Amino acid sequence: MPRPNPTPAHADHLGHGKIGLTGLIVGAIGVVFGDIGTSPLYTIKEAFLPHYGLTPDHATVLGVLSLIFWALMIVVTLKYVTIIMRADNEGEGGIMALMALVQRTLPKDSRPTYVVGILGIFGASLFFGDGVITPPVSVLGALEGIQVVAPAFHHWIVPIAVAIMLVLFMGQRFGTAKVGRVFGPVTIVWFLSIAAIGILNITHYPSVMQAFNPWWGVLFFMTHGWHGIFILGAVVLAITGGEALYADMGHFGVKPIRRAWTFFVLPSLMLNYLGQGALVLQDPASVANPFYLGVPEWARYPMIGLATAAAVIASQAVITGAFSVARQAMQLGYIPRMAIKHTSRETIGQIYIPGVNWALMVAVIALVLTFRSSTALASAYGVSVSGTMLIDTLLLALVARARWTDSRWWVLPLCVVFAVIDIAFLIANGVKFLDGAWVPIALGVLVFTLLRTWRHGRILLYAEIRKEGLQLDSFLPGLLLAPPTRVPGTAIFLTAQLGMVPHALLHNLKHNKVLHERNVFLTVETLNVPYSPKDRRLKISPIGDNFYQVLVRFGFMEVPDVPLALMRSCDQGGIYFDPMDTTYFASRETIVATKHHGMPVWRDKLFAVMHRNAAPATNFFRIPGNRLVELGAQVEI
């Protein structure tokens, strides 16, 4: 059994722990910047595809490069690195953590809290849509160098990509701890290589450096008119992965990510983009693949290998992020419980979720076989990223308004600017709907429907249980007037409803006609902070005659190990939880869909299927099977 992390993961990061700032920077470069770091493989090539109608002349190339630079500066550097990283939820980042942070500032069960929840889970749904596209577009973009060095073998690109995806996903169950040690060095070599290639090409056309002047971006829109906004559908490819800087903040801390981005990643990316622009200005025919055509011939084969390794690392980061977001969503009650396997004895965050892994694998391979090139996939890429970034902006504005009283006077106006930019990106990508942008939107809507159905179905389920249930304060006095036989040991009855008689207790009394010597009504609660403080972990309330109400609290980033939590707090409330003398009782409901309740019948049936296939709460809470008794119950919703 993994050793639980007693303190927030970010506690060591803030003091840099044993790793040190340099080690954290190297780790951040390997994990955080994989997605945005592989964008040069396809961004410039996408910008000059025929459907944008651009000619690679001096003003147009400098205009596109200027838009890319200022998108990186405004969206990534200013919005995410400088401002939004201040909105940490006990050190954790990402859209789910931001949603929980906002909800803490709002009245519980209020309409604004509901709306924020909708925004948060829709953003998380779009994240999954983005996560499905990142691996195939990165790997295909890397392998398309084969088409440059050996055109006769271009038909091998898709089979090799599928093989890489199969190996990548099938290897997830072994964990990424060992492989992760090489992520940082390999990614550092990648960024150094693309920077060196960029410098080499810039020397052939130094005037490309004028692209830092924002006037070239303004001139681009003046020249191309209102439809020039559509080029943002290609520019957004340069900032995909920007949200990962915020999402992975809890793993590395703010300072390592900021320094890695400002002093290493951003300069390397811009040098390569400028180098590609210089190559296109020198030889307009190179727009076919400016990344690989800018590499010296002797280095193209090694670069294909390095680019593929970088793409695999970017894909791994997305997969790991999907596991992390899925666990947060489980803890917050937005998706069904799924089996979670721990792949490291040292790091609690190293997890593997088979259900998420295989679903991603099927979707990713389907995309590779359907689109077959990074160019085709680039049309589908960006809309989910733009949607997620817009939701981040809206949530950031709410945080600034409610919590940042000293700085909201300048943050809120910037949020308006960010929102305008995000909407422009969203419109530019939305027009590519029929060209493939429908894919991430459809995936996002599907995931959103599943999340909302599960959340609302659970509310209806608990409402029915409460309606048909009995109140403890009236049930126990009547029971103790004519008490059944008591047997030695402790019985723990799991219940989601505080103050209600668990169905498992009623069934136990009905069928076995006995009570245990000690009876505990246990409720597990997930807090909207990443890690539960020690003083809030356990609450034991005696209710007389060896009956107890126990509330165990976990944060949404924690592994909910109920037996361990009880053992560690056995001196509270005058009760000792001996694991060998404790029996857990749980009820497992069977859902029956009906027409007269809160959701349409098809959603009731969908919820019933999800509920039936969810991992039992007892497994999720790490309750040993040899100490468990499960009793069934049927509930209509």
C-alpha cells in the first residue's frame, strides 16, 4: 500500500525540498512544456496552407510571426505565467482547482455556484477533447519528417504512429517514474536543438527579427481586412499547451515554471519560429514543411528521432494530466468512481486509471487512422484549447473580483482584454467546424453530458434515499427500547447521508437480527481544497450506547484511504478501530429509471449504466474485501 502524503505536494516545492530549484526547473521542462514545445512542428506550415489564402511575402510572414510572438507574450506569459498562477488552490492549479477556488467564495448550493460548476466541468470536458488530439498531432507532425528525407516511405508514417500510440498506452500500467527521469534532459536537448536551428536560419535573413514589432501584426489585419482574423486559427497552435503551465503548478511550484518559461522555453520557441520565417522568406517553397526543411540535411534523421521523442513526452504529459483531472473529478463527484492503480511507492501522484487510459487510446488511434496527417488534425486542433482558455479567463475574473481586493483594479481590465482575445481565437477555430473542429467539440459535449448526468443523477439518488430513509435521532431511541442481541466487534456502516439510518443497518437488522458492540455511521466528504488539514481530517461524534457518527474528510487530490484515516485517529472520541475486529457494511443500490422524476428517461438509463459500472465505493475508499459485507437496495429515480 502506498505511503500517503501527509502534507500537500506543493509544500516541498515552495522550499524546493531535496530536489532543489534547478532539479524542479529540469523536471518542469520535461513535463509541463511538452505540448507547447512541439508546436513548431506544424504551426507555420498550417498558417500557409491554401485555405488561409496567404502568400509568403515579407509583410505577411512578419505579420504571422508577430501575431505568434504577441500571442505567446499576452496569453501565455502575461495571462497564465504572470497572473493566473496567482490563483492557486492550496498550491494546486488547473481548471478543476480553479473552479473549486471560485466556489469557495460563493454561497453553497446557490445559483452562482451552480453556474461556476457548469463552467468548470465544461472546461474540463474540453480539456479531454484537447487531450485526445495532442498525441496524434504531435507524433504525426514529428514523423512527417520522413516525407522530407525519404518521400518513398511516407506511407509508413501512419502505421508507425499507431505502433507508437499502442506502445505508449499499453505501457502506462508500468508507471512513468523511471521514464520520467529522462523527460527533462531529452526535452532540454529538444529546445536547445530547435533554438540552434532557428539561429542558423535567422543568420540567412536577419531582418526577420523585425517581427518583434507589434506593428507588423497590426499591418497584417489592415492588409487582409476583417477575414484576417481567421489566421488566428493557425496562430492558436503556437499556444496550445499554455494551460498546462497552470495545471501542473502543484507538481513543480510557481517559481520553477516561471523561470523555465521566461529564460529557456520562450526564447527557444521564438528563435525557431523566426528561423522558420527566415527560411520561408528565403525560399517560399519551404512552406511545405519549414520545420524539417530548415534542418541541415545531415541532421534530419536524428531530428526525426528527437522530435518523435519530444512528441511522445508531450503525449505522456497529456495522458498523465488526464489521469490527474479524472481523479479530481471523481473526488468532487463529477464522474463515476473508477479503479485507480498506484505506480510508485514514493510519489502519491503517480497513478494509472485503466478506464481513462483505454478510452484515450481508442480515441487517439481512431483520430490517427481518420485524419492521417498533422495538417488535417491541425484543423481540428485549437477550438477546445480556445474554449478552455476563455473559461479560465472568466473564472480568473471571478477570483480577482472576490479575493484580490488590492489588485483587481488592474486584473479585471486585463481579463476583458484576455476575453476578447480568447473569443477571437474561438471564432477563428469555430469556422473550421466542418474541417474537423467538430471532433473536439463533439468529444467535449459527450464528456460534459456524462459528467452532468452523473452529478445530477447522484443528487436525485440521494434525494430518493433521504425521502425513503429514517432519521437516526428518532430511530435509535426506539431501537434501544427493545435492543437486539449485541455481538463483539465494531460495525462501520458507510452512508452518504449524515443523520440518516443507513440501508445496510436496516438490512442487517432484518436478516441477521443482531447489532455489534460498537456501531459507527461513517460518511466520507471531499473538500474543495487539494489536501485536508489534519485538524479537519476526522470528526467523531458519540450519540450514545456505543453508537458513533464519524466524518472523514479528504482533499480532491488525495487518495481516500478510509481504514488508514481511522487507524491514525484511533485516539479520538474514545473509540479504537482495530482492523481485525472491524466489519464494514455498505449498501449497493440498483437504479431503476422512471419517467416522473428529474431527468429525461434516456439520462436516467445512462446514469443507471454508469452507476452499475462504477467501481464500488468500498474499493475506491480502499476498504479490504475480507472485512466487507455488501447489501443490495433498489432505488427509483
